[in-house]
Amino acid sequence: MTYVDGFVLPVPKKKLDDYKKLARKAARIWKEHGALEYREAAGDDLQCEGGPLPFPKLAGAKKDETVIFSWITYRSKAHRDQVNKKVMADKRLAAMVSDPKKMPFDCSRMAYGGFKVIVSS
């Protein structure tokens, strides 16, 4: 089964275009270093009435923010570790994240984790 890195983060709606530019650059870097798939999705229908915990609440999103749900797919955890080692050493990525004040989101509010795929269809 494949392995997935998953991310959830709030992004100010006014900075969504800047985030998309950053994500497109990051996608190229991850894919060049071997990631199988790189996806970024912006919240669209996030209101859950009387049911499960809605993503905006989970992510601590403010009224002027949307939630990004993203994932990167790899062949295995070992493959993920190899790809991420190369990505983290890539000078293009370092340049993109060198100044947290220029990031289109607050990095400290991003949730991240590695996941073993248990069902795939």
C-alpha cells in the first residue's frame, strides 16, 4: 500500500492566490524528487450542522480564512523518507520558506502527519 503525508491548515481568503502559487512551486519540487501525487484542496462546503466536527473548527480557522486539505502520495514510508530528504535539501524550497513573514499562512497553525493507506479503490 502507498503512504501519504497529510496537511490541514487555515489560509486567509485574501491570500489564497498567493498560497496557490506557493503550492504549485512546492508540487513541482516534490514531484521532481519522486512523489507520486501532490494535491491541494481549498474548502468549499465546510458547514456541518449538528454533525461531525467541521474543518474550520478543527483548524481554528477565522471567519476570513478557508481551510486547505492537502496530501502527498508515495510508494511507501521509506520512499516518503527518501523523497522528503531530497526536498528538504532543495534550495528552491529553502528560498520559498526562508521568511515566515512572507508566507501566505501561519506555519505554526498547520497540522501534519504521515498515514499508512489502509483502503484504496
